[in-house]
Amino acid sequence: MVKRIGLLALGAALLAACTQPAPSGVLGAQGAKVPSNAGGGQASVFLPNPVQVTGNQTLTDANDADAAVPASAYARVALSNLDGSGYLRGAYAVVRSETGDAAYSPTNTFTFTRHDDRFEQVMAYFWVTEAQKYLQSLGFGTGDLPPVNMRPQHVRINQWGQDNSFQTDTKDELRFGKGGVDDAEDGEVIVHEYGHAVHAAQVPGFGASPQAGAIGEAFGDYLAVSVGLAVAQQYGMPVRTSPACVGDWDSTSYSSAPHCLRRVDTNKTVADLVGEVHADGEVWSRALWDIRAALGAYRADRVIVNAQFAFAPDTTFVAAANATVTAAERLYGRASADLVRQAFRARGIAAQ
């Protein structure tokens, strides 16, 4: 089985059926909501997932059992930018609803384990927020580059009744499914979907051609790896599997070891295109991975994300590659642009 995580415009009827009202809040003794402090909190999460941290390719979901994952796979992290409501709502992420109880803490302390569905709410809030903070660390909205999706991103957990996840155009939400390893248990799956939200914010309607769709899936995979590595390094968590592997934990439900949803280091070229956006995206993501190797993570990610402002909704590989070369030259000069051009040409993409 090949899992498809990506962009989907859901119909209005399906959205209405799946949408639940936002929780009304926890009441105090006199019926008033008990607030928390705005700003920071603490939580337990995966950084980004148990397989990558432990290196153990034999881990399985075991129906959400806590015993299936060692305690060493969890990390204590800081939650930031909370709004003080006591719920997982903040400047860059808003957990809209759940099939069970909404995570709430008057002290902003969220220390659930994976058998509790509130753990996935915490994962979604943390990883969406960290992805936005990573973009800001590159200068988007905080330095010399324009903001990218710098606003509250709405998220729904376990309300898509299949083992899949989507960014929806109609309500601009990230929706994470369940089945096997529930999708929001893997930080890389969460950031992949956030990558679609980034594209939608930069270029409304992005993905209107097969190659644009493949670029969207590739960028989601690449951003997941890039953010995952940065956050793991920040917290001193080990990376014991290939860093080019996407979704090591989520994919244990449908792949053989070593588990990967997809990779960003395949040897695919345009000669290997098959007309399926996830498979074809591995051509583009390998070019991005090579740009990272050539320029370093910081410069590469500034170039890659900034270039996307110039993409058309129905862009082609060649047009998008040319925009990326142009962004590299504008930011870092001709030598950097030449390295970017070489990365695309190695994939058979004839960048100018």
C-alpha cells in the first residue's frame, strides 16, 4: 500500500458531516472559564517520531497502546504562542475539534501519551507552530523576506475516517486521519500537510497541473525533513534513521523495513515520471535535497521557499526551477544560482 498524504478540496457535504462545534471551555466553580497564562507551556511529544528517535524498525502501532513505544521516544518540549484560553489555540495553530475531549490545561501543561487522543492534538499544535517558527527563523515575516502563512492555521484531528491526511482548500484546514498509526502521531506527516498550507498561502490555487501537484507533494516532504531535523537538533534528540526518509513511524502500518512513506534522496529523473503526484514528487524533492547539500540548510531553505512566490498555480518543473535559480541569484549571487541549476539539471529538469 502506498499512502497518499496531500492536498484535497473536500465537498461541502463532507465537511458539514465531519465538522463539530469548538469546545465551549472548562468551567470554574462559579461557571466561569478558567484561563491559563498566555504565551508558553510544556508538553510531551515525538521529535519527530519514535522510529527516527530509537532507530527501531520493529515498532508497530498495537492499536494505540502506550507499551508499543518506549518512554525514550518522548521528549519534553516548550509550547509557545498560546492564547491563554487553556486550549491548544495560538498565534500559528488552532486545534479546532476532536472526536473526544479537547485538550485543556489551566497551566498550559499537556503531558499525554499516545493512547490518549489528546496527545495528537498536542502534536499538531506543536509541529504546526514549530514549522511556522522555522520559516520565521529564515527571515520570512521577521527579516528581509515576506511572511508565509504567518497566521493561525486551523487543524482537525481524527475527523477524517481513513488512514490519510489533507490540506483542504474549502476551509483552509489541515485534517489528520486515523487508522494504523494515527497520522498526527508523526511530526513529519504534520509538517508535510503544513507545506501544502504554505503553498496555498503563497499561490492561491497552487497545484492546478500534474507537475505543480508533484512539486506540492515534494515540498511537503522536504519541509517535513528540514523542520524535523532542525527541531530534533534544537532539543538534542538523536536521528537514528536516514534523515532523507519521510514518515518513518506513520509508514510502519503499510511498508516494510526500513520504513518510509517516501524519500527525498531517490535517483529519479523526469524519465521516471508516471503521472502520480506523490511518486513524481520524488524527482523534485531530490533536487531540493541536493540544493540543501550545495548551499547549506539555511540558504537553501530561504531560496526554495522564496522562489515559490513566483510560481504559477499550474507551474511546470522547468518554470519552477527557473524561478528557484532566479531566487538563488538574487539572494546569494551567480555561483549559488549555478549550483541550484546543476541540481535541477541532474534530475533532467532543463533550468536556464
